[in-house]
Amino acid sequence: MTTPDPDRASGRILGITANSFSSVSLAPPLIQWCIDVKGNRFQIYADATVFGVNILSSGQEDLSRRFAKQDSHIVPDDMLTRNEHSLRLHNVIGFLACEVFDTRIVGDHLVIVGKVTAFDMDERHQGLTYFRGKYGLTGTVQ
């Protein structure tokens, strides 16, 4: 999940690895994902008005690991984002641009519901999976 850094003057984007997201509605097109209220990036995502869902490809395990850690800022020099949409990463198999539609604390997580405003996919790559603590490819776990 990507969102603009609150310090927008720097042009930086923030990323976080989410273990899943799900469809909520087709009309309007809504998805949801969750973030732990004790997480170090909680407030940034709680205050965000837009975010991007980047479905990582098999060659992006390092990026997934990086975003799972605390230092997950993307600076323009990283060359990770694409010009046509500032929250879309290169080489992902799918991307959804979202506006925050609703948020709600449920237990120890914030549920973020996003309205999908644009999407695309690139079928040239296999998807990256994560299951039982291991990374793999779509349909496999290493």
C-alpha cells in the first residue's frame, strides 16, 4: 500500500506491506485493508485521503521486506514509481488507485475502505505470495 508522505514537499511516498485486501462492493467499487493501531505508520495511513494498492510481482520480495520494516519511504531517486500515477510502483502485476471512503477501528486494527478510482494490470509477471512465513510465486510456496 502506498500513500503520499505527510511531508509532501519532499515528493516522497510511503509504502507498507499488507498481507491482504478484499473486495467490499462493486457499485461503487470498494476494497478494504487493515492496519494495526499500534503500528509505527498507523497515523499516516489513518490520516491519508488517497492510497494505492500495488500487487507485487515475483521479483519484488526485497520490496515487500523493505515495506514491512519501519523505514519504508520512497524518494524520487529510488525510481520505484511510475510517471502516470505517483503511487504506482514499477513491475507490479496489478494496481488500484483509491480514495479513502471510510475508516473504522475494529478491535486492534483500523479498517480502511477505499473507493477504486483507477486500476490496471500487467500479466507479464507472476505474483508474489507469502504463506506461513515464506515467500513464493503465484500457485507455489518456496
